[in-house]
Amino acid sequence: MPDAKRRGGRHRRRANRWRTFFFILWRDIFVTGREMGPFLGQVIVEPFFMLFVFGKVLGEIGFTQPGFQQVLLPGVVALNSFLVALQNTALPLAIDFSWTKEIEDRLLAPIPVGLVAVEKAVFGAMRGLIGSLVMIPIGLALLDDVSWPLAKMPETLGILSLGGLVGGCVGLTLGTLAPARHISIVFAMTLTPIMFTGATQFPWRSLDGVRWFQVLCTFNPLTYITEAMRGLLLTPGPKTPESIPLWICFSAIGAAIVIYGFIGIRGFNRRAQD
């Protein structure tokens, strides 16, 4: 009988932890809903101009080949899932730990500290998913000769969710390792290289003639999110190289989630104890 009581107590504590976790997550979602206008403005401007300049303007003046827009759109959508999640995880964490100390309220919640870190990454991933999905109709309206089959939307949601989770884990790492006074420098030194080595403006296999840069791109988790999107949506042809196989993309994405998630949670625990 005592063993049964102990097991029942453990189950209740576990249930209470997850109930608290989802309550904190719902609170963040509710706040986002009330600030949806500023949030959408924040996540749309940069990818919109990337699509407009690289896809529309350069195409109309003849600096890009036919079919480039169809290659660019999945890349920009994948980029938004990753970067929105990264920024919306890293920046609030850096500010909370250094200035506002708002994170202390969450640390007092009856859940493990590591689970608070997971909530931050998951919430960032949800924001990244929203930011990427918004760009699909914008890209379809802005660009010519592009398509996004509705039949592929379940797989699209899966890949973009994983992309947002990777971005959230990377943001968790940056937000806990970098002091708030240095976060702008960290963003300047990391976001631009991530954007331009993530195969968002070009297929990865098209870099066969620039081998050193192709190898560099393999170390960027964003490359595998972008290539997974293109592998799902595009048919290989003379002007569209075959994408990295999906099983390799998912393996690399999973490895990045584990590695950066582990580093980020350790950093979060360390900052919470300071």
C-alpha cells in the first residue's frame, strides 16, 4: 500500500508539473495574441524585402534565371521559422536575466528549472512557425510562377515546426551564454552568417563548384531546414538540383535540437543559479 501511494504521489507531481508548464506556455501565447500586430510587423518586414528584391526586382531586370523564385520562396519561409524563433528566444532571455529579472517569477513555479528553459524554446518555436506561415501567402501574392501545394501543408507544418524548434534551441544557447550588454554584438556576428550560409537563396548542391563554401554551409542547421522544404516542394530538373535527402535533413535537424538544447538548458540552469 505505501508503494502504491508513492507511485500515485509521483504521478500527481508529474501531472502538476506538466499542467504548470502548459499554463506558462498558454500565458505567453495569450500575450502574443494581444500583441499580434507589432509581432507580425516585426517578422514580416525583413523576409518581405528579401523576396521583393531577390525574387521580384532582380528577376524583372534579368539578373536571375527563370525558376529562381520557386527556389527562393521555400528558403525564405524556412529562414523565417528559424530566425524568428531564435530572436524571440534569445533576446527576451538576455533581457530577463540581466535587467527586468522577470524570469525569477517563472523560476518560482513548481516545475524543474530545465522545464522553464524548454518552455522558452517551445514558445520561440511557435512564434517561428507563425512567422514562417505568414510568408507563404505573401510570397504567393508577390512572386510570379510560384506554387505551394495545399496537399503538402501537413509535411510543411512538420518541417517548419522542427525548424522553429532548432531556432529556439540556438536562441536558448545564445540568450544564456551572452550578457545582455553584448547581445546586439552577438546578433550582429551570428545572424548575418546564419542567413547567408543556410542555403536560403540557392540550392546546396549548386555549390559543387565552390566546395569550401558548400562545406561551410553543412555546419549551419538552417541548411537542412531549407533543403528539407525544397525536397518536399520542388521536382529536380535541369535548373533545380536535387535536394539533400530528407532522412539526412531530419537527422541533422534532430542532432542540432539535441546539441543546442543540451547546451542551452545547461546555460539556463547556470544563469538561474547566479
